[in-house]
Amino acid sequence: MREKFAEEGATLEERVEFLAAQVRLLSARVDELSGGAHQARDERRRERVAASQDAPATAEHSEVFFSWVGRSALLQRVSAVCFLLVVALVLRTLTDSQLLDTRIGSLLGLFYATLLMGAGGYLYFRGKPLAPVFSLCGAILMFLIVSEAYTRFTVLPVALAYLLVIGTGALMAGISYLGRSALPILVGTLGMCVAGVAIDYPNPAYPALVVLLFSANALGFVASRLQRCSWLRWTLFLVTAVLVQVWGYKLGLTLQGIAHPAGDLARFWYLPVVAVFFLGYFATAMFGLLRPVGDRVTRFDQALPAVAGAWAFTAAAHVVEPWWGTLAGLGSLGLLAAAAYLGLARRFGERGGLTAVGSLGLFLGGALLSWLSLGALSDLPLIGLAVLGGLGLWAARLSQRWQQGGLRLLSYLLQFFVCLEFGRWLLADAGRATHGGGLLLAVLLGLLSLWHYRWSLLHPPPAHSRFFSRLDAGNRLCVFLLLTGLVHGFYAARGLYALVMPQYAGTDLAGFMGMQSVLINGGAVLVMILALVRRDREVRNLAVLITLIGALKVFLFDLLGAAGLGISGVPLVLSVFSFGAAVAVESLLLGRWPKESRQAESPGRVTAPNLVESPSARH
């Protein structure tokens, strides 16, 4: 065809038609070839599926398992552990069989452990999979050999034993930094704590133990900068706090002449050590708040200022009071620290941003130090409780200003704690019911709690707060402020009754206990009336809760004579009658409760109309 077109000079249309025919032929050929390829591919796929279905399911899982074993070098690491352990066991066997002197065997074991840690660091630097095996085995062997060489064989002096333990932790920290891995420093710091407790237990050399604990906490802080490991810092803090607290407890008993220690307690070291640990914890917490790792502040750094402050005060009080005979100096320092805490909390809160979350722990620390310090200065917790209640209301206002739900929740918890602590103080001694300062404080705290409750209703919590948006979107928790106000009112009422009827506040408590039941049941009726007027279901539920408390008081303590009270006669009659009357009145009030409460009609019960609307407007 091409020769024909070339000889005869075909026209343009004929040439185009010829090319179109050629294209159609080529397209058909391509389709035929591709169809055959797809058919062959489908056949191969069907063959593979059939083969996989015929094979057992365990084969696939086994392949995955062995693939993981190969990638993780598990078998190599297990075999390496066995070989390294064999060498250590050989040295131990030679030492136990007296073929090697105890000193020489211990020195060889220490040298072998050091060699393993050095090899682990080199392997970390080269990126080898056996690096953790060598470094961890070396560290564990070092801690075990040092502890046994000192406690069992007594071939090491105490100073050298502590230095070897501290040096092991520092070497493991260097390996972590070299290999960019947090595992060696984690094992090193935990091993330091365990070995430090084992050495000279239960009468350690406290100066050397303090250096070891301080080094462990410093390494824990370094580890937290490499990897988030708040659990390690919590563990180190708890170990440090317990050991220092035990030291202070022993020292306090010794200063009082109650106990005679077996070893040197190093009394002049104690207070400086508590101060150094407190300042160290505070500094690391501030560093974590101002320069957090990643995009959030750890909970340890948030809570550490409050926890460390309360711990340092109580730890120092064990020794200061029997040593100096007064807590005035410690209380003054505590007040200065509380003022600094509250000032920093305000600065952090107004600063905003990521570091604003630190204001919660700082405010809590300032509140706790204020309460502890005022209690130490006045020998009575009343002034401290009054300040703590005021700080609770201030925390609520700051939470609204800074839009922090954590401070809002903290304000509730502070008021509830004040109520419980005040009740514990009153119930510890029956004569405190008529205490003039206690009566005045009960009235003031009751009014403060009710004011706090009213303010909380007028000002809803921050909408973006994780806690309130998920767990308390309706601001229902503020009803506990109403409960604390009522409990303070109960404290005041029982105190006034004890003043009016002093014969019942002495040894014969039958009338006094019966009147308390009357006050509880009467309070339940008043709260139910308030709930009906305001159409508030939370207040109604609170009234039911108070009624249940009254039932327990009447039937468990008054009627059955639990706890040896033995109430009888007219007080018992009034107690049972008050409960029956309260239940009857509440049943009538609940019968008048509307089917659709105002809260169901309008979910925004936290707005101002809850307080200012008249009963007719609510209908």
C-alpha cells in the first residue's frame, strides 16, 4: 500500500483514511496483548490466594513473629546476656570457693562491671543493637557488687561505696547522652536509689546518702529533658521525701529524749538538707514551667511546687519544734514563701500562654503554706482556716479573670477542705463547741461559702475548660458550696445550743446529740423549701442527701446507741420525731414539685435570673 501511494500520488483524504485504519489495527492488537497480560496476572493472583487459604493461619503469625525477632535482635541479646552472666558467675564461684581472695574477687567484679558499661557506651556510639545489653548488665552488676561488698564482705569503706554508686549513675547518664537514649539513665537513677537504701540500712550515713539522693534527682531531671518520664521523677521524689522524713522523725524523737539512735544522725545537716532539696525541686519546677519539653507542661512540674513546699514545711517542723522549742521562725519563713508563691501564681496567670497552667500549682502551694504557717504561729488552726477560705473565693475570681477551669475547681476543693478540717477540729474535743473563736469562725465561713456559691451561680466556668465542659457543663458542682455553708451553719447552731444549754455540753451528751439530729433534719427541710422556691433540682437533691445523713444519725447513732452514746429519754424522742416530721414535710413539698422543672426548661441555670427572678416569673 505504501508503494501504491508513492507511485500513484494518493490524495490527502486517502492518506488520512489509511492512517486511521492502521491506528485501529494497532489499538486492537494492544487490547489483545493487555487482555492476555491481565488474564495471566489474575490467574497468578488466584493461585496465590488459593495457596494462602490452603496454608494454616499459624504460619502467617509465625512469620510475623520471627520477622520481629530478627529485626529486634532478640536472640542475640538473650545470648549476650547469658554469656555476660556466665563470666560474672565464674568470678562469684571462685570467690565463694576461696580460690580468689574476697578483696581480689570484688575488685575483679567491679572492673568487669565497669568494662561492660564502657563497652555499652562504645556500642551506643556505633549504633549497635547489643549496646543496651552491655550497659544495663554492667550497671546492675555494679550496684549488686558494691552493695554486697560493703554489707556482706565489708571490703569497701562507706565513702567509697557511695562514690561508686554515684559514679555508676553519672556514667549511665553519660551513656544516655552519648547514645541519645533514655534507658541507661533510667536504670542508673533507679539503681542509685535502691543501692543507696541498701547500704547501711537501717542506719545509713546521712551525709553520704544525701549526696546520693541529690545526684539521683539531678539525673532524673536530666532524663526528663531527654524523654517524658514523669513517673521516674515522682519515684525519686517519693524515695527522697520518705528517707528524709524518716531521718527527721528519728532526729525529733532523739531531741525529745524518747529514742537513742544506734548511729550518728548528723543533726546539723538536717535543716540545710531540707532547704536545699526544697530549693532544688522549686528551681527544676520553674525551669519545667518556663521551658517545657514539647507542646505541654508535665503534671509533675505543675504539682511539684505545692507538694515540695508542704513536704519541706512538715519535714522541718519535726525537728524545729523539739530543737528550738517554738515554730515561730519556721512559720515566719513559711509565710514569706506563701507570699512568694501567690505572687508567682498571679504573674504566671496574667502572663497567659503555655506557662499559665503553672499558676494552679503555685496558688495551691501558697494556700497550703499559708494554712500551715499560720497554724504554727498561732497554735490554733482557726486563723489558717479563715485565710484558706478567703483564698478559695479569691481563686474563683482569678479563674474567671484568667479563664482557668483548674483554679475554679481548686476553689471548690479549698472550701470543702476547710469545712472538713474545721469539723475535725470541733469534734476532737466536745468543749470546743462553745469556743468563742470557733463560733465566730463558723459564722464567717458559712457566710463566705454562701457568697462563693452565689458568685459561682452568677459566673459560669470557662467554656474551654476540659473538666467543666466534659464533666460539669451545667455548673452543678457549685452546689457543694451550698452544702459547706449549711455545714458551717450547723457548727454555729450546735455551738449556740451548747452555750444556752451548758448542762448538755459536759459529760452527759444525750441532749446535745439529740439536738444535733434536730438541727440536721430541720436543715434538710429548709433546703427543700429553698429548692421548691427556686425550682432547682440540684438543691432538691442536696436536701435529700441531708435527709439521708439525718437518717444515719438518728437510726445508727441515736436509736441504736452506736459508738456507746446511749441516747435515751426526751432527747431520743425529739431526735426520732424531728426525722419523721422532716420526711413528712419533704413528701408534701415534693408533691408540689412541678413536672417540668425550670432547669429542664432552660439549661442555663448559671445565669443571673436564677437568683433574681420571682417565683411567679419562673412559672
